[in-house]
Amino acid sequence: MENVRNQIVLVDTANVLLSPAHYRNEIVITNTSSGAQVITISFGDIAIAGEGVVLQPNSVYFGSNTAGFNVFQGDIFIIGNGSGGQVSIFER
């Protein structure tokens, strides 16, 4: 059976391992923070605010092997620029 994850993850100014290394066919990460928190995503190394893929509120990162991308299979980290941030993650 396919491993599917659909979850909300809280994030602040501390580094968070959002998703450990494993096979992914598809991934969607959305900044669902209710305020103005900006979330930074880092692939394979600890996240540093503002360096990497930066998601403004309500912004989305998407990758799919079926859409022609090579979805990253390693560790994915996130960090926020303030407290009270959150992301939603869908991966399969």
C-alpha cells in the first residue's frame, strides 16, 4: 500500500525536520500560517530563514515525478521567521 501523509506541522524560529528521507512520488508544502510568518524550506541540510525555498503566507511548493520533476528524496527541513507558523504537508 502506498504511504500517504497529510498533516499540519507547527514551526517557529527553530529548525524542524519536516520529512525524513524516504521515497516520494509527490509532495505539496503549503504555508498555512494565519499571520505574516514566512517559512523557508531546505532540502538535505538544516534550514536558515530566508535561504532556500521561501514561502510567503498561502504560498505552495509542489513537486511530482509524474509532472516531470525529480522529487527530492532526502531530508526536508523548515524554519519560520517568527513564532506561530504552520505548514501543511501532503506527500505520497
